[in-house]
Amino acid sequence: MEKQRMSRESFIQLRDFIYEKCGIYLQENKTYFLEDRLQRRLEAINLSGYDEYIYFVRYDPKGADELRELFNSVTTNETSFFRDSGQLEAFRTGILPGVLEKKRGPDRVDRTIRVWSAGCSTGEEPYTLAMIMAEAGLPLNGWKVDILASDISEQVLGSAKRAVYGQYALRNTGENHLKRYFVNGGGGYGVRPEIRDMVRFANINLSDSAQMKFIRGMDVIFCRNVLIYFDDNAKRKVVGHFYDSLAEGGFLVVGFSESLFNLTRAFRPVDVNRCVIYQKVQANTVGGGVCVKMSL
Ligand SMILES: C[S@@+](CC[C@H](N)C(=O)[O-])C[C@H]1O[C@@H](n2cnc3c(N)ncnc32)[C@H](O)[C@@H]1O
């Protein structure tokens, strides 16, 4: 099929529709990006242009299925095991011991550590977190681990559940981890079952308030390299959802180059091992944004 050009009007309609549905905001110069990503969809459902496509995804009875394909097409899924090791070190040496300590007291009956990888792409991030927790001796000694891994793209969730990876995904993985947590089969490196069993996957749209309200009591949320695709309003909405999903004093880890600066005062920046991590502030003490060192 000949490549279809997208008019400015179609681009704006599609851009606004994508933003409304999932918070991803495409800049003015992203027409070629959308053309590239959606040409395959026009061919797959046999449509001759983008106006028809917009109508189809909005109003056709099969539009809901196509919306899933649209999400698959417009998301950027770059990731790797052990990405941004400084933040993972902060999790291992600061956040995780802090959460364990908080839950360890004699009057505490909750012995489940709840971690959420929100926007987990093909699974490298949640499996990395599971490996770090396994190294810390979890889920032994009466503690349970619940790692929720979610994404809006069904396609990446499929790969995540298969849990078989090539060299590129493992470019930041040391020999020790490779030996300990992977099985090198014919088709690539498979994540060992004891790590896979620590992670459950779900399709969750972070912009969808109805879906988000079911997630509560998280100790730590990793949402790295996801909010960069949103504008400030959409970020605020998602960060507000995270606030409600976190337990009291819970932590939010955003990407290394991302920040909540000027977005919210409901989280305070905390310096953990020279990484800025955000901690949920109790509702009645929401105040300034001074970065404090974490005291454990
Ligand atoms: C660049 S990847 C980041 C993966 C991983 N967190 C990391 O840092 O390596 C961004 C992921 O966010 C997902 N995403 C984008 N918008 C989303 C939304 N509204 N709800 C849920 N996931 C979303 C994309 O599908 C993609 O897999």
C-alpha cells in the first residue's frame, strides 16, 4: 500500500485523541512519527486514510480493539535490565531496608512488601527489582513480596510474560546476575521461575482514574521514563493517582532525568545515596519542596 500522508487537521485530531485517552502528548513535529507508526494499522484494517482511521477508532464497534493497537503503536518501550544503577542501589541500600524496618515492629501484622513497576514495558524493570529483592533474602522469613508490573501496551506485556531476552536487554547486566537469575536456552536468556513468580502483570492505563483507584497500599512505585511523554497536566493527574496508591510514607521513583519539581507538593524529595526519590507526605503536612537526606 502506498504511504499515506497525514494532514495537519488529522494530526491534531489524532494527537488530541491520544492525549485524552492515555496522557501521551505528541509535539507539533511528530506527524512523521505518527505516519510511520500508523501506516501498518491502515494496512491491517484496510483503511485508505487517517480521517477514516480516526472515525474507526472513535466510533466503530471494533474501535476498542483498535484503541489497544493504537496504544501499542504510539508508545516508546526502550528499557533494559539494571537500568540506571544508581537508583537501583538507592532502592537496595536505602528504600528497601527502610520499608522493612517500618513493617518490622511487633505490632505490625503486614509483612508484605508491595512494589509497583508502572510502565514496565517488556518486563526488564520489574524482574530487576525482583532480583534485587531476592538478593536481600526476600521473600523468605515470613515476608511476602508482591511486585505488580503494568503497562498500557498489550504487546510489551506479552513479551514481559514470556520473559526471554536477547543480549541488548542484558547490556547492563553483570555476569553474576546472568548466571544466577537466567537460563541460557536456544532462543535467548530466560528469567528463572523463582524470579518470574515474584511478578504479576496487568494492563493498566495510568491516566484512567477508574483503573487506578483499585491500586492501594503500595510501599514503592517505580515509574521511570514514562512521564516524559506526558504534559504537565497529565503528569499531575498520574502523580495524584500515585499518591492515593501509596501507603503512608511510601516512595515514588521517577526516571533519572525526570522530576516532580513544580508539579506537586504532596511528595517531598529525599536524597537516598545521591539519588532524588520522592516520599509521600501526609495529607495534613503537605508543604515545601526542600530536599532532605533520608534518615534510616
Ligand atoms: C520507555 S518505557 C519505560 C520502561 C521502564 N519503566 C524503564 O524505565 O526502563 C515507557 C513505558 O510506559 C508505557 N506507557 C506510556 N503511557 C502509559 C500510560 N498512560 N499508562 C501505562 N503505561 C504507559 C509505555 O507503553 C512504555 O512501555
